Amino acid sequence: MAVNEELRVGTLRLTLLALGLVLGLSAAAALPLLLPWSQRLTVALLVAAVALSPWLLALPLRHLRAALSTPRAVPVSVGLALGCSLVSLPIMNIYRGTVRVLNHGDEPFFVYVDGKRVARVEPSSGESALAGVELVVPAGERELRVIAEDEHEVFRARELVEGGSLHLFAPQSSGYCFTIERRSYGEADQPSLDVVPLEGENPFWVLPDGISWFTPNPEPGPLHTSGGTLACLRQKRCQN
């Protein structure tokens, strides 16, 4: 009888673990899509709660308490919940894009995404790694509106936000030119600098991964290196 009881408790424990894993992974995949504007921490905590829900629901049931009474039950269930919450973090990057908003005007303005006010952006005409406001926006086609403090509309358009990508949004950038500078380093080849302008009249661009914001690439030093490439976004007054 004791052996049968031990097997029964072990089976219940494995069932709760499997159910928590399935629910946690399902929540990690679904909640970032269902809650596109929620913070990463909020989504991660909700995923952890869903993964723990089978254990929490089992507490009031007398015949399931034995499955929770072993010393390893709590750390294993908590570790499973934390693992599921960590899985949700890279999934959120698939559903969201990063948008840096710059204000080259003289007055602050407000940014609205799909009718939701998301930021106030102060003017910043010079190059600075902290210029503008960085937003996390749900991927897909979004309506972007820029409203001045006197409530007149500065800009309105529908733009495609790509999940996991960087974007530049500069609605008052007339007279400014943006470029991506790539500098290669290495002992085999001579260091080179490649400058690619951001073209088009639409003030919304998708940027490559791995660039730095308005931070010049360092000049090649006297020491040989194994090689590599650094890229940065630059801005300056247009010459024409």
C-alpha cells in the first residue's frame, strides 16, 4: 500500500509539473501578442503565475497536497515558472520593434501610436546618444501621429513597425541628413569607412541591427586586431 501511495503521489507531481510547463509555455507564446503594450516585467510575471497555477489550484485539494509536501516540489515548480517567464522575453522581441523618436523642432511634441499617447519628446538638434525618446511599439502597421503643444497636428502616417528591428522616426527632420557609418578593423586589410545615407522623404526608417546611436566609431589604433565591423547612426545639416 505504501508503495502504491508513493507511486500515486509521484504521478500527481509529474502531472502538475507537465501541466504547469504546458500552460507556462503557452502563456509565454500568447501573452506578448495579447498584451502588446504591457511591460516586459508584467508579461513575465503573468507567465510565471500561469505556470504556477496548477500547483496553486492544488493547494485546497486534500488528495493533491501530498504531491506538494516534498521538499523539492516548491523549488522545482518555481524554477519551471521562472524558466517559462524567461522564454517570454525573446518572444516579446518578435512581436515588438524599437522606435527612436527625434524632435528637431523648437518646441516639445507628443507622439501617439494608434490613438494612444506614448511619449513627450523634447527638442534635440545635436548628436547625442540620449537624444529623443526610445519607444517599444507592437509590430505591424501602426498609425503614428505627432501633436504639438498647441494641439496642431505636425505629422500623421501609417508605418510598418518590424518586430525585433530598430527604427528611426524624425518627423521634423527637414534640413537634416542621416547616415550609417560602418568602419571595418583588422590586421589583414586596411581599415575602411563606409558611409550609407538614409534616403527617402518619409521620416521613418528601419535600421540594421547592432548600430550605436550618434556615437562615432573609434579611429583605428596602432595595434592590429583580429577584425570586425562597427556601425553607428550619424546626423548633420544637409549641405543642399
